[in-house]
Amino acid sequence: MYTPLWEFCRHKYIVYTEGVSASGRLKFHLLCGSVLVSHPRQWDTPETLTMVEGKNVVTVQDDEWSDVEQVYRRLEDNSGLAEAIAAENRKYYQLLSADGISCYALELLKCYSEAMMYTPPELLVGLLAVLLGTLLLLRSPRKRLSPRFRFPMLGDTIQMAKRPSAFLFSRYKEFGPVFTLDLMGSIYYVIADLEAQRRYLYRTEGADAAIPIKAFKMLTEVPSPNSDRVNHPIWRKVTMAAVGPQALQTLFPPVLRVVQSHVDSWGALAAAHQQGEQQAQQGIQVPIYQSARRLGLALSVDVLAGVELPATVDRGQFKQQMEMWMDGLFGLPLAFPGSKFARALAAKDWLLARIMPAIREVHQEFTREWDAASGDMGTMAERMIRQLDRQAAESVAGGGGGDGQAAAEGGGSSASSRTGSADGSSLRAAGAGGCDVAGGGGAAQQQAKEKELLHTLGRLPQAGVLGFFAGKFTGLRESAFAVLQTAAAAADTTRVTLLSTLALVAMSLRVQEEIFAEQQRVIAEFGAELSYKAVSNMPYTEAVVKETLRLLPPAAGGMRVLTEPLQVGDVVTVPKGALILSYSNLMHCIDPALWDGNTAVDEPAHMDWRNNFEGAFRPERWLSEETRPKYYYAFGVGKHSCVGAQLVYMEVKIMLALLVRKFRMRLQTPDMLSRATWLPFLAPAAGTDTMILEAR
């Protein structure tokens, strides 16, 4: 059974060719930059292409098909050879002229049709569209913003998934500060012009902060308050009060408990010693991809979501369903049986069926408060911010405990509510207290009622509920989506940052020792027990997190949909309705504080961690004004930048402090990051993500 043409390029490097389809597959995979494995034959190729064993093709003998597996293993074990062969194929293809591309595409269709023994209509239509587009591009007098030819549907997806920073930098060198990317069938304008960025990142007009990905829309259903231009400023103030810098001391105790429980489970130091000295010397193996995902999800669900689930709902299963739902957000919206998207749709229904009953009383209470405030978002926001400020003040007065400590223990005022889960989780919904906005009864009674609303309105999902109500999304289902969207927003950034930080730190013994030295100073000043004040006084550890996010940004950053044309420089006008990105990777490449302007390199030295690791990964650069980077887009910039940045710093600093105080770290597969894919997020190749913890 033949693989459909549009599925061929899902392989990283390797493709197995056989039978009469070999010629057609050869041509297509040369365009994709794959390694070809086949039996020897006389290839029918354009003049510019030559098949050279070990250079752009690997052969096996006609009668030795069992050797194919050995060839695969050799290439997988020697990724450098495989990448070199793939690069050679791409270089050959780039030699073709525009006319050569057309001839090549025609020959490809001919060979494919002969091999399949039929001509799929969609291929003919696609070919005609490509040829027409190529012709129009060749005739167009306008400045080109992309190569003349890109594969339909695939576009730039494969190159972006492999080496995003180098690929974006190559486009910048070729086309300047504005160019287009074709990612999974959607065209995005990448803007690297600061003046143009200011016109849509630092004001609410001109562009909407929407995520126009079909799968994302289908799985989240309700537009995020972040995309509501009218109500966004008020919603952002409440969100900042819930998770911004002023709330960190309140959040510290539950965050510490969750991180501590996960790190303890990774370490199992006592168990390692019990298994003998040899086992202890070999170290403890931690699969950091899944470990980081689980920790990020636990922090978002157990600390920030604030929903009490019935005892009949298994908390572990709830998190598994959350992970399944999140895995479909940025994929293809193809719901065939067994696909990620089909599983995500099913997970969405499962989660809503559990969340809606759990928040019913909270939603009813919020509705009463909203009606009492005459549906005025400003009035509701003021009350919520006042409650959060009081909560933060009580936490500070209690030395970091107070309501923050109650949250760590499970929250609430009754003994039965202070149970929590074994890993320090506090999945609780606010109590149902009834408080009228216009209620009276004396100052003490009013203060008691408002304090009760700390739990009803004070959590981050309730900020989302406020934004939804302001946008006329007032149903129970919509409020349940506020919980889901909150958890997803917190988990995605956190888990990718945790993984990236662990990987880079494990690759640098020098950085680990600097963190350890700082921890010794912190212990001497603040004691061995981690506290909010201690974590706030770890400048080098925080620099490590920032440097990680500079090198390996967790997201593209700055996605917008233009609501009016955007002029970039004197030549390019980006049309209304265009999807635009201010790609973090590219902006960090061209940072004037770090980049010397050299365009002769594939990737600037300060971003080239593959070939210049010690020079690229330099946390020290953040400790001096003279060396501090000027561009930092890891959490976005402007009016829609991530409000949870400081919370992420705190979470990762806690994790690093707990780990480095006890262990040295190293990767079992040193080139794990080089072999990973990066779209939509960092994903190591299977079996390469093991981190070894060795006791100090």
C-alpha cells in the first residue's frame, strides 16, 4: 500500500524507496531534504542533480532488504551524516531555476502518476495552482517576501520544526525585516521592524491579539478576553492582581509544595543509596520531557485553576485528559479516529462534564454579583482587585503564609477543606458564600463577606470569567472554559520553560556550579528552607532562566490579526486581515546589543548553541547593564505581554534551587536538543530526553 504523496515528508531524514515508485519518491524527497535509502539503479534526474553514494543517497543491495534496518540505525545513530546528506539535497534543489522548478514539478507528477497508476485530481489542481502562482510571482514588480516556490500545505513547516532560529535568520538575510512563512497551509507575515511593531504591539488598535488556528478555536470555543480590545485593559488589571508580581508571595507556598513533591519524586535519593553504592554512582535517570510536562500541568491545575473536583473524579485522570486536550490545540483539525485532534475533542467533552458541576455554585454567585453591579465590568474589577490586594497584604503580614499558606494546605476555612492531594495540589472551587455587592451589616460583616469572596472571585480563572461576562459569554459552559483556558495558558509556557532550562543547565557543568555557589550564599543569608524572600534573591539563577528563554523561546510571540493595513518601511504594505508574527527567535538573533551585523554566518554566535554552546549560553550577560540583551520577546512585548512571566521565573528558580543543591545533572544523550523538533513546541526525539542526577 503506497503512502499518499502529502504524507511523505513527515519523516525527519529517512525515507525508504521501493519498486516502480522509487523515481517519484526520489524527486519529492529531494525537495524535502530527506535521506534516500534504496537499492542501486540509474536515477532519472534533472541535469543539476547527481546521485552520489554517501552524499545524497544511501543504497542497499537488491537482494539484501534486511540491511535497510541497519542503514536506518546507522543514520539515526549518526545524525550529523543524515543532516549533511539532507542539506546536500536541499542545496542541489536550490540550484534549479524557476523554469527548472516547473519542469521538476511536472516530472514529479508524471513519475508519481506512473507509480500510482492513476492521476489524483487534487494533485493536478495543486500543480496548476503552483505553476500559476510561480508565474505571477515572476511577473510581479513588487518586492518578494518569500521564495518563488513552496510546497502546498507543507510550506516552511519542516524547516521551522528543525532549526527555527537559523531558518528565520536566513529569511531575514534574503528578504529583509518583513517576509512571509507558510506554516501548515496558513501564511504569516513575520515583522522584524521595530517601528512597525510599535504600531500593533504597543496599542490596542490596528490588530487583534487572536489565535487564528482552527484546531485552537474548535477546542477552546470562547474567544479569550486577551483578544477583546474594548475590555482588555480592565481584564488585564484583574489578571495582574491575580498572578502578577504583587500576588507572588501569596502563590509561593502552594507553588513550593508542588515543585518540591515533583523534585522529590525525581530524586529518590534515599532509594538510590539503598540500592548500593554502584547504583548511586550511576545516578538517577529522569525522563525530563514527561516530567516537565507533568510538573507544568500540576502547577497550572493544582495551584492556579482552583477548582474542587468531586471525590469520584480521579485527579490523575483529570490531568491526563487536560494533557490530551492541550496536545490538540495547535495541530491539524483532522478528527479521524485515533488522531490527536479526535482525542482532544473527546477530552474536551470529558473535562467539561467534570468542571461544570464543580463550578456551578461559583458561577451562580458570580452571576448574582454581576447583576448586582448592573453588568459593569469596572465595578466588578475594582472589587476583585481590592480582595486580591487584601489577600496579598495578609500573606505578607503572615510572613508568606496567611491565605497563601491556606492555599498550600488546600484552602478554605473548614478542616475538611484543608486536605489537598499528596503532591500538594489544591483543586478546590470557592465556597459558595452569598455576598451582595450592595450588602451592609457593619464593617466587620462586610469585611467577612469580602474575605469569603477571596476564594469565589480571587483566583485566576475568575479573571477569565470576568472577561467572558464582559464579552456576553455568561453561561456555565463558558465559565468552565475559563478554567480550561487558564490552565492551558499557564501550563504551556511553564512546561516548555522547565524542559528547556533543565536541558541547557544539564549541558553546562559551569553554570550548575555557579548556581550551586549562589545557593550556598542564599542558605548562609536566609537559611536552608526556601522562602519567597530567598527565591527573590537569586540573581544568577534568574539570569539562567532568562538566558534559556532568550536562546529557546517557548513561543513565537506577538501573533496578531491586522484590522487595518500596516506599512513596513517604504516598500511593503501588509494588508488588512493578514496574520502577523514578531518571532522571538528572530528578534533575539538581531538584538543590537549582541549581534555584530555579520550576515555571512548561518546563525549569529549568540544564538548558535549547537556550534558555540559556551559562547551562546551565557547567563552572566543578564547581570550587567553593559552586556544585557536589548530585545527580549520570550513573553511577548507591549500591551498583550504575558502577565505570568514573574510567576514562571519563580517556579523555575524553585526547581533549579531544589535540584542543584542536591545533584549534578547531565544528559544521557548530549545532543538531545539538536535532535529535537521545535514546532509548535520543543519535543525531544523518542528516547533522548533522559537526564542523569548524580548526588553531590
